[in-house]
Amino acid sequence: MKSDDEIFDDIEGMVLRDAAKLYSPTVIEHFNSPQNFGAIEDAHANTFMSGICGDTIGIFVTMAGEKISEIGFVTNGCGPTIACASALTCMAKGKNPDEARKISSQQLIEFLGGLPIEHTHCADLAVNTLRGTLAKLP
């Protein structure tokens, strides 16, 4: 008889195999191991936005001179939303605000290796949230 851990591992494997039929390895990587996850206490700016599907993303930015030195996100969203927010924070970290503002939804989708059409709004939400945060910088 299988242990609970073995059963969980079997189910997780099935879910990942199904996900691999729809999502690139990069999307799955950012969903399973999100980068820059978490709110940043004493951030220089942050914004929360909700998308058409009801997902919400919060992005937090701390600056060191003219560059984004720390960036974090929180979300209540689905796997693609988590992946988009994670990947976008990786793309923006180390850039100045003008460079980060220029990251488009299409560039984010390309960075992720594509998204199914029904999840492209997740990229829009992440990009718009980042731009909202950057607009609040002093």
C-alpha cells in the first residue's frame, strides 16, 4: 500500500504532465518555484491590481539609486498569473524605472515561452501592476 506522500507524488506528477501539454517549461518553472515572491516591507512603492478573471497581483519595488534593487510580488492568482508575476519581476530587477516600464505583455509572454490565449490577460495584469507601482515612485 502506498503512503500518503507517494500518493501525493503520483498526483503531482500527473498534474505536471497535464500542465506540460499546455505550458512551456519556463511557465511551469515559475509557477512551481516563483522568484521574488513576497511583500517587501518598507518598499519605495507598491500597487495592487485585479484582472478580468478576478486574480489580484501586488508588486513591491525598492530602489537603490536609479535601479530596481528589490522587487517582490504577491498574488491570489492561478498558475499562469503566478508565472507571469514571477517572470516579470526577474525581467525588471536591476533595470531603471523607464526600462522596466517598457517591458510589454508580449515580451513577457515571449520570455515565458508562450501562453495559451485564454491566459494572456495574466501577462497584461502583471505588466499593468508593475507600471502602476513604478508610477508611484517618488
